[in-house]
Amino acid sequence: MRIGSDYQANIPDYEPGATKYNDKDTGGMLVWSPCHTIVEAKLDEYIAIAKEKHGYNVEQALGMLFWHKHNVEKSLADLPNFTPFPDEWTVEDKVLFEQAFSFHGKSFHRIQQMLPDKSISSLVKYYYSWKKTRSRTSLMDRQARKLANRNNQDESDEEMEEANPLEANDSDYDPNKETKKESHSESQPVGSKIGLGRREHQTLQHRHHSQRSKCRPPKGMYLTQEDVVAVSCSASAASTVLRQLDMELVSLKRQVQNAKQLNSGLKQKLESGVDEYRLVECNQKVNARWTTDEQLLAVQATEVSSCFCPILCSVG
């Protein structure tokens, strides 16, 4: 048992004038407290100036305002004297965070294993700031999407050119136009040949790839001229066509549902078993011994058919 002075706590004497907290305590420091005397428009203007001119974020700007006891003029004058705290998240950290979030979701303890130098509070703070901008599309994403669409369009153009090579290559060829171009080029002076190379290259490129300049629907969508004319002939035509298509879609869905019900019923019948529907199998074994009845039948057959083998086999 732990008995004795070594196992007792040393209680200090009571001092009523002593401070409640010592230097070892690490309490939080208040960085902002709202003041109702400041107009919201003026506060928004102060935050905008701190962001655009001096690079402060909202928390740093409000901390400076709270330090000067909600005096906007003193805070604006003191903003250039300090350097704002830089963004501690590098590009590599942001990429790692996005990958970890795609793997683990909102499990910040697991995300911290991939980013050990970040605290849970900084991860949560960055998550909410990243969540607001995640739905927005960056310029790089837009450019990548344009390139992907362009590649898909080029693939469809190549397929059309392979299907109709003559139509794709010579669709814009007109001999009358070609003769006019030749006569026009002969009548041009020598000094004006500087800009002809690019123009001729453009016309040749347009001639060989004339189908690419046309707008085409996405893959899997096929439009005909009759459908477009039927939809655009009147204001109510589009609604009627769409209503008919909706009705056809509903009827097809109903057929699919009926087929699913029939399939489920057949599956239930299969689960109950198919033994009762099977035919009885004849398991008669071939015996080499002849019975008395078989011998009598063989004698009768030989007497009637005069040793004709097919008839004997049928009787036996």
C-alpha cells in the first residue's frame, strides 16, 4: 500500500493576492471581437482594402482592427507596416490534400497521416476554404476540357473521312472557282506575294478539312433535318414532339417493367425446382441371357420372316 510522506501531495499555502494563471498556461488569445458601432459597409470596405492592396486575409485584417480598438483609420495606416502571414499551403500540399480527401473523405485523422506537418485544425480550416472553390472551374480545367472536346471531334471527323473519303476531300472543289483563282493569282503584282502563302495554306487546309468547321452533335446523338424542321415550325410543335417522345419513353419503360416481372416470376419457379417436370428416365440394362418368352418370339419371327434380319431385330 502507498502510505507515507512520499505518496502525499504537497499543497502550497493559500495566497489570496496571487495570480490565477501562471506563465506555463497556454491559453488562447482573443484576436477579434465585433463592435456594433462600426457600420457594416465601412467594415467591408476596410476588409477589401486590406485584401487588395496589402494582401491580408479576413482574419488578419480583423485582428489588426481589433488591435487598434476598432479604429478603422489607425488600422488602415498601420497595415503597410506589417507583412501578412503567408499561405502555408504549397501546391504539393494542396494536391496531397485532394488525393487524401478522395481516398478517406472527411476522416481528417487519416488525412493527417499523409500530411503529418499539418494539424487537424489547419486541415479543417483548409477543407472549408477549399470546399467553397471546389465547384468553380479553373482556367486550366476549361482549357483541358476544350482540348478533350477537340480531340473527340477530330476522331469523329477522321471516322467520317474514312467512311466517305471522296466526299470529305473534294466536297468544296469547284473547277470554276479554281480557274478564277488561277487567273487572279496571275494578275497579282510581284510585290504582293508576301501574304499569299498563308492564305493559300488556309484555303487548302479548309478544302481538305471542310467537315471539321461544321458543328456536330455529341457522340450518341443523331439529328436529322426532318426532326429539326418539325420542331422549329411552330411554338407548340416542340412541346408536342417532346410529349410524344415522353409517351414513347413511358411505354418502353412499362414494357421493361413487365419483362422484369415475368423474369422474376420465372426465377421464383426455378428456385422451387424442376424435378416434377422432368421425364422419367428408362434405366433398363442390356442382358445377354435369353428368357423363355424371348426364345419363343425369336422362333415365331424366323418362321414368318424367313430369316430377315431387320424384322427380327424389330421384333426382338
